[in-house]
Amino acid sequence: MFTPGFGYDRAITIFSPDGRLFQVEYALEAVKRGTTAVGVRCPEGVVLAVEKRIVPLQESVEKIFIIDDHIGTAIAGLTSDARILVAEARLQAQLNKLNYDTPIPVEILTKKIGDLKQLYTQHAGVRPFGVSLLIAGVDEYGPHLYVTDPSGTYWGYKATAIGAGASSAMEVLEKEYKDDLSIDSAILLALKSLKKAMGSEFDSKKVEVAVALMKTKKFEKLSPEEVEKYLQKLSE
């Protein structure tokens, strides 16, 4: 029973009178303050490009995680929360391979992660995951790009962005995306939208790129040298 003046944001199991779950909305704010991540899907595969915020004396920053041979994810929000979800995603991918002797379909994996996130919006004593995942992969059904948010909802996209610079990146994606992009063009478009989001902070040392290719059925991160080559093409 609630008493007059009770704060509706004190527990995730209580709706406000207008049907809002404030703890979930706070988690969404954590995502909006996270580093920008961009995803672009094309017939040849899927591209992920992310911003890496470099802290002085920090040795490494990881914003793209490999889940299985054919699936990876980019994150925006709390990295510590993302690691828990990535570990669960890796477990589910291996269980599927063990039980069915086949790589897990990208949408099935996304749904499992969305279901876990949703559980953390309805039980007392826990809080929502303050992170969104941009999940990219290839399977027998083609290339896929999905986003999961803290509420547990997921959507499929041709191209999208999450994080602090999402709105700026989306301006470029909405204007220049085409269904018949080559993988090279998709990489350049992802970097161009990321550049728009990052502004003067855009730098090869602060960018990470990964691709999932239909030809190889592999999800792989590009080396710094490969990223630099695409950045040179972008500046031409």
C-alpha cells in the first residue's frame, strides 16, 4: 500500500499514475549518456562503429564484444552491466551449439537477452540494466541488426545509433542510407555518422569498427590500420 507523497521512483515494481516506470526511464538516461555506437546493415553483412572515450593513462577501452563466431555487440551505457549481459549471451550461444549443433540465430539470441532485461524490470530487490546493446550478426536467414533497451524491448533496424550522439548520427543515416550499400560503403557511412556525432573529438584512436560478413559468416573487429584506411577514404 502506498502512502500520500510516496515516491514512485523508489521501486521498479510500482507504476506511477500515468503508467510510467521511473527506474526504467532512469536506466534509459544512463544509455543516453553513454558513448555513441552506430550500426549499418547491408546485403553483404553488418557494420558496427563505436566511440571510445580515452581516459589519460588508461590502457584499453572495450566497447565492442564478440559473442560468438557470427555475432557481436556494441554497447552504450554502463559497461559493467554490459559485461553481465555479454557473458549471458555467450553462454546462450554455446548452449545452442551444444544442444542443436548449430550457431544460434541472431534474433533468438537477441530475444533471450531482451527477456533477461525485462525480468529486471519487474522484481523487487534488483534494478534495470543501464545499458543498450546494438547486436549485429549473420546467420542462415541473412544479416541482422537489433537494438535492446533497458526495458527488454528489442527492434530490428537497417541502420541505427545509440548513445549520447545518437540523434546527430541518425541525421546522417536517415539521409544517406541505401538498401544496396556494399560493405565498404556501409563502413564509410557508419564512420561518417559517427564523425557527425563526435564532432571535433573524432579521431582514429577513439574509433573502433567491427563487421559481420555473409561471405565468411564471421564477426570480426577491424585492425587500427584497416580503420585508418577507411578514415583516409572518408576524408577524401
